[in-house]
Amino acid sequence: MPAPRQQQDRLRVAVVGAGPSGVYAAQGLVREEETGPAVAVDVLDRLPCPYGLVRYGVAPDHEKIKSLQGTLRTVLEHPRIRFLGNVEVGPDGMPPAALLRAYHAVVYCVGAATDRRLGIPGEDLRGSHSATDFVSWYSAHPDARDDGFALGARSAVVIGVGNVAVDVARVLARGADELRPTDMPQAALESLERSAVSTVTMVGRRGPSQAKFTTKELRELGTLPGAETRVREDELSLDPGYRDPEGLPSAVRRNVAVLRDWAAAEPSGRPGTIGLRFYLRPVEILDDGAGAVRGVRFERTAPDGAGGVTGTGAYEEIEAQLVLRSVGYHGVPLDGLPFDARSGTVPHTAGRVLRDGVPSPGEYVAGWIKRGPTGVIGTNRPCAKETVGSLLEDAEALLAARGPLADDPLDVLRAAGRRPVEWGGWLGIEAAEADLGRRLERATVKIPDWDGLLAAAGLPG
């Protein structure tokens, strides 16, 4: 059946990815209708749930940041925006070329889906993981492996000094009673409840003035009732910026002030410890002889006078049975789209995808797959705005090239064997998670598996 006339006249756009960058792109497209063409937007996601890293990347005890879901929800409930989850794009789903035949334009907001590796011996030992895997586990991502993670470990080393590193260190150090009011999946909560981890050490290869955490995240480590935060004055004082912070940005000066206070503090007597170490570069994850982690060997580094560090030839081992690396993300290629392996991004100009250096009509990018894994959630707004501006500049040409599209893309997706989860299905998942929380005498509790999510959405296997 042909689409209604008012739908035929619209520019139809698919936004691939329902995280912040995708939702902001969709919002920008429908906002411009007063001055540009009428636009109808389908926001597609491989998962049956929207919100991307706001749902699956924000720590469960960060309720304020997680509340951003309410803002994203308002956008996705716009009458000219349609959420279609459980739609994979790529070799196991809709190829980009087929998707472009169903829409006038496609905006890819697929993020940076893998973590960077350290490239050192022992990285694949049992007990060595990416922080991404750990976050996915405690966030109930349906692709996460239920590894148990903290079970059996007494000491953990987190390699990296950014906000994700702070998150995983804090979750490891929190007591189960503190995490019970969150939406953490039940299996992860029970595993952390049985955890014997009492020492968590965060390690950076450079100094405190170059750490990537924000002051708010850093300060939280000092508020945990069951863990004492420790830093070493001798390591802090190696950093010229720490010794003389006046020339540093204000945010970095605040970090330095927090670390200075901790270095001078008397022991609190709390049972657990979170240590922050600096000027240590990992060189090997050590084997206990049975294929599991027993510690990490680091080389002491020193400032090189040019903003970097150099090895000193002095080494130190830190005991650990659990190692989490948190040294950044990297984009992965999407079959059918060009890709720059060095930067982990899709080549573009102002968001227009470039094929052999030439803009590809109807193909756009926004978010981390466009600019790399930089910035905070709010950074996605101006990034998406630039891409939306390019798309709307091209709208007349896109409409002229294709004309009205008679078939509803939803029917095209179904004919191709996809089983989209529409907004009503997502509401079913929300209701099922609320019910699960009530049955467990907790708040809303996330469903951690594909079968459970699809059943709740009304699409049983």
C-alpha cells in the first residue's frame, strides 16, 4: 500500500544508532522543518533498546547522568521520529546500499565499538579484560559475557586514568548494599556481593596534570564508605604541572588540588583501598603459572620535557588477580562504508561520507565514528548539528534524485527479514524491567539477555 500523501512528500532519513549522537541528529532534522523540507526520521539500532551508552555505558550509581534518558526519550517520542530497534546494519543485517534504497539519506552514528589494546605480553590471560567488557557486564548489555569478573580476586589493577577507569574502580570498591538500589542486573550484583576485592589500583603512565578524569568523578572516589583513597606524594611531585599548577587549565588545577589533599590525609581506617599511581607504564601482565593473572609489571617513567614520558629502566610489580584496561576506544569498519583504520573513523567532510575523496550522495556520519572517541555526551550536539546542516543543504538534490518514496521503510525492513522493535516494544521492555525489580525487591532491574529483551518487546524467539 502506498504511504499517505503527507508521508510521500517528506525527506525520509534513517539514523543508524540510538545513542546521544543519533538522537541529537534526529532532533536536529525535525527541528529544521520550519525553514527546510518536511523530514521523517527512523532511528535504527542493533539493540532492541534505545539510548546507547547512556543505557549501557554510564555506571549504574550515576543516576544524574542516567537521567539524560528522559531528554532522549522526549526526542524519540516526537511524532515525526520513529524508533526501530533490533535492526542490524552490516553483513548480518541490512547492507548500507540496501538501506540507502529505502531512504533518501542515512546518517551513521555507530560510535567506536571496540577498546584499544595495550599490546603487551599476558594481555589475554584469564582475569585480564577490557574495561569495556566489565562495563557491559554490569550494565546488562545483551552481548556481555557473564565472566564473574571479580570472583576470586583480592586485588585489581585498572590501567588508565580517565572517567571510565574511575567508574570501574568505584564499582569494584562499592559495597553491594550501595549498588542494590540501582538498575544493575541481578547476576552482576550477586557476583560483586561475593567479591573479595579489597584493593583497587588505578595506574597512569603520565602524571596527574595529564589525567583525563573530571574532578567530579575523581572526588567520588573519596566518598566511598568502604574504601580509602591513597596517592603517593613522590609520584605526584614528579609532574611539573603538579608542582606549579598556576599555568594549568582550571579543571586540571581542581584535580591537582584533590590529589594534593589525599596525599596529605591521614589514614581513615576504612577496610578497602583505592590507590592512584602515576608515571608507570605497563610492560607485561604476569602469569601465575596456570594461565591466570597474578600481577602487572610496570616500568617507571619520567617527564621528557615535551609533554610526554620516557622510560627510566626501573621496574615495579603490582599484585592483581583482575586487570581491567581502560586506555580508550576505537571505531570498527562497517561493511559497505569507507573506513580509515588509523583514526578509526569514516572519512567525511562536514559529516558527508567521502568515497574516494568525493561526497557520497545520501550518506552521512555523526558522533565518534565521525570524529573519533573524544569529548563528553554534550560534545555530540555540535557534532550532530554540523552533519544535519550538511544533510539539509543537500535535501533538495536528494529529493530531486529519488522523488517521493512510495514504500514505508518499515515494510522494506520486514520484507528483508528484519524484526524491528518499535516504541511500543521498548515500553514493554521498560515495564518488564520494572516488574523484575519489584519481584527482586529492588528498583528497576535491567534484563541482561537477548531472549529476555525480545520476549518483553513482544518478539519471542
